[in-house]
Amino acid sequence: MKKVVFLFVFSLFSGNVIAQHTKQPNIVIIYADDMGFGDLNCQNPHSKIPTPNLDQLAAEGMLFKDAHSSSGICTPSRFALLTGQYHWRRGHGIVGGFGKPYFKDSDITLPQILKEQGYTTAAIGKWHLGWDWDIKNPPTINENQWGKKIKAYSHKDINWEVPIKGGPLDRGFDYYFGDGTINFPPYCWIENRLPIKAPNTHLDLGDLKTAEGHWEFRPGPMVKGWNPYEVLPTLSEKTVEWIGKQKKNKPFFLYFALPSPHAPIIPNKEFIGKSKAGGFGDFVYQTDHVVGKVLEALKENGLEDNTIVIFTADNGPERYAIERAENFGHFSSGDFRGVKRDVWEGGHHVPFIVKWPNKVEQGTVSNEVISQIDIMSTIAHICSIKLPAKAAPDSYNFLPILLQEAYKSPLREATVHNTYKDKWGLRMGDWLYINNKSGAGKKDLPDTYNALRGYQKFNTEGLLFNMKNDWGQRINLFEKYPDKVIEMKRVLEKYRNQGYSVVRE
């Protein structure tokens, strides 16, 4: 009799667990690479690139028109998204080939908190946040990289048989599949902690060509016959396959980090000529196609209705966008000034779409300022997760915006814009302050492009713009409103010094 009662109670308890799991939404973050705000057709009426799947995603969810990445380059933005903290609390640069992890073991990540709640977690695609490789020897191969002599690792310098530590599986992910970073060694597929096939030669692309721009590849170990043109299709197939293995009674979190449309710009043959913006436009079109495959897989597996899909990008478009604008009349930054690496708006003002069936009203648009660092707090609130005290110190909860509930606007007291350590921007409401006479990263925009867009250079100590009336950052109000400059300087200094910018109740 006791055994029967135990089984009955156990079945009730198991049923409750399953019921709780089914209530928890699946979460999919699709993270594009170097995609500008103006590359999406749904938010740039002058775009020369068809993006039907992303347009449909926006039509079925909420389009954020004032969303930002933490940095104007990739590694820092990825760190910020996954930890809910500004990248500059840790660093400003990117992780090089065979670079150490950007994370500390004490960091609390989004996949970690979801995994603790019973989520199955996976990262597929670009990592670019470092691993602890088992390196046997210092770099042994002499190379020329962009006119500079460097030392590169040979495939014989790395112990490929030792499981790699410090990567996705040590940051809360149950599963990883990807190529690490398409333009950094090693050039091979990595699954979980090991290469599927160990590199056995040195980078050699033979007679392969890009559709636009340069290869951007750093020298290093490669699997013989490695073909960059196979990367995006393989990642697409692997993602669809992984989704097909998920069960409806077990929630999952998928971080699908696309390598596109980052250089090398390599659209596959079937996508050539699909846009009116050259090779890059075709690559964006292919990226949109991959997004469509993921959305289709969710629908076909009966997962669509209980899945939150977030689409965004790590930073603005690469500098190739300048020539693209001149040649094709397509402005990847849209109406914004600047490109990747810049504190100018175009460096970090990114696409951001959220679809959540039966929760987020279809076809809605928000003009509220949000940041990708806000994803962690928002998901924590959705899943009723109480974040540890030191977790996500800069992450605001934008769930009230998604559900169109009452909230105090602006949601964020202020938002810091930064790429390199000597140049900072601060957005407060409609105001934007930059602590320099230019928002450029390493290089200012060329004079020909400035003339094309009507941009002028400024000579004041800093810059101040009203973003409500001047999204193009053409009217410098720095000298007209000195009190506003002083106020914003103080807020920026406070955020940088105190180690957090959000106080939770």
C-alpha cells in the first residue's frame, strides 16, 4: 500500500515539474554579426536588401527602434549580452586566435541561471569569447599579416586531444557546436570541448575569393580542405537539427550566434544577385534566409507558440559600408552617423526584434531606449528567477514594454556607449553626450562620405546632441547647454566608478 501511495505522490510531483516546465517559455537569441540598423527592410524604407523573414518576425512581434549593443565591436558586446553588465567593466578589446577567456569563473551568465531552472542550453555558431587551450609551444610560423611580421601557431603547437576548458560549456551551456570565430584560427569544427577533426595544416584558401572586401583571416592551424563557404549553411543545418531534438515538456535556451554578415563576405551561389547592394547585400539576404529556417524549425516542431525569439546584432556595419553607400546607395547604418567601432550612433544602434506569441502584441513598435545588457534581467523576470546580488549590475527589465504595461519612462536612467577606453558616450532620455570632439573609433569617416551625408566635423571639447530631433548627430549643442553637459559627465563618472548602474528592489 505504501508503495502505491509513494508512486501516486511521485507521479503528482513529476506532473507538477512537467507542468512548470511547459509554462516556462523556450528562449532563442539569434545574434547577427556586423549587421546595421539600415540593413533590415522593415526599418529602412530605402534599403536595397530584401529581408522577408526578419520583416515577418517584426510583423509578428515588437520592433525596438532605439536598441543598442554595449560595444561597437564583437567580443565585448557578446560578453555584455551574456552577463548583463557593460563590457568595459571587464575590457575593451576582442579575443584573438587562441586567446584566453573573457570571463572570470565568478561571472554569472544567462545560460547559467536558466540551466539552474531546468533549461536545456545550447550555443551554436560564433563564440569569440576565448578558451583555455592546451598550447605546447610558442608560435613557430613566421607570417605577414596586413603588412606586419607576426608569429603564428602551427597545428603542431596545440594539443588537440585535450578537452578545451573555459569555453561555452564552462559558462552554462550544455552543448556547443561551431567554428569558434570564422576569421580566427583554428579553422575547424568544434563540438563541446573538442575539434571534430583536428587541424592538420596551415591556413591556405587556395583560389577561393570573396564577394566583397577581404578575407580578414588571421593565419593559423586549419583542417585541410576547410571551406569558409560551408560555415553558414552547416550552422543553419545544425541549429535546425538541434531544435528538432527538443521536447515540449522541457524548456530550452538557444544562443545562435551567426558569423554573418561579418567579413569575409561570402554568400553562397544561390543567393548571389538577390539584393541590389552587392555581395554584402546578398550575404544579408542569406542571413535572413537562415533566420527563416530557424523560425520554420520552431513551427514544424510545435514549439513556436511557447518560444520567445530575440533577434539582434553585436554592433553596426563594418567600414565596407561606406563604399557600399557610395556604389549602391544602400546605407547600412540607416540614418545614423558612424559604423562599427564608433561611439557615433551607427556603431552600436542595432536591430532588435522580440516575438513572443500570445504575449507580445503583433506589429508593435517601441521607441524606448534599451540595451542588449537588459536581456538578462528581462528573461529573469519572465522566468521568475531572482538574480544573485552581484549579477547583471547594468541590466534593466524591459518586460513591461513587451507586455505594454505601465512603467516609468525612460526605462533606463542612462545608457553608456563605448568601444575603446578613451572615448565615451552617455544617453539620457533624448540627450547624448560624447566626451570628445568626434565619435569616431580608430578612423573618422572619409570626407567623401561625410559630404554625401552632410556631416561636418566639430571642434568643441565634447559633443551634445538631442536625439529626438537629430538622429544624424549633425547639430552640436555642447556649448549651448553647459549645465546638461556637467550633469551627464557626473552620471557617466558615477557609473564607471561604482560598479553598477541599476539598483534592484
